[in-house]
Amino acid sequence: MELSTHLCFDGQCEIAFRTYEQLLGGKVTTMLAYGDSPMAEQVRPEWRKRIVHASLELDGHTLLGADVFADDFERARGFFVTLSVEEVVRAKLLFEALADGGEVRMPFQETFWSAGFGVLVDRFGVPWEINSEQPPSDA
């Protein structure tokens, strides 16, 4: 069994996935536009450059995404994409990069379980928890 996260966007899927590819070091393996799919003639011309399916491979995990039709789009809520990073310095850098243009919900800080943890919603509307696997300094 494989569990994947599928993110929905309102026209920002391609730029979001290119950003995640650059920041996280993964590889975008699929970036299929509606206009290049069998659905090309079923969507309005202005939708043909939007993404029907994207996938980002990252350390044996797959993050999926698509631009969904306006009637189907809802802002993400009720979950977080959680990213655990070994080094606290790298976790903090990722947190800051993902928070740029977004909203910090909990500043990156030491917690009782981690040397660094923070919560944000990035500029694409995706909620993230960034966690360092390093223990806190008093552990």
C-alpha cells in the first residue's frame, strides 16, 4: 500500500510544484496540462495551460497536485503536509522559504520534542508543519 498527498490548486499548481522541487530537492516527474491531455477539447481554452496532473518524487514519497475547476476548489484546511528534516538548520531554512509570501501560524521554535518546529500556510495556500528530527537542547 502506498499513501500519497494530492494537493488542489486554483491555477498555481505548476509554479507551486516547481517551487517545491527547488526547495525540497525532489524531482517533478509529471507535469501534464489539460491541453496536452485527452481532456483538451473538454475544457475552455483558458484552462488548457493549467495542470491536470503533477507529481513530485521526494525520497521515496510522491506529492501529487492538480489545478481543479473553480466550482471544485476549496482552500486547504483540516490537515498539514508534515515535513521532517534531520538538521535543525535545514528545517529552519525550509520553513522560512515556504513561509515567504505565506502566513506563519506558529513561528519556527524549539519545542519539547524538537530542536525546531513551525507551522505555516505557504503562498499557494498549502498548510505545512516543518519539524527538525534533532532533539531539543535540554534533551
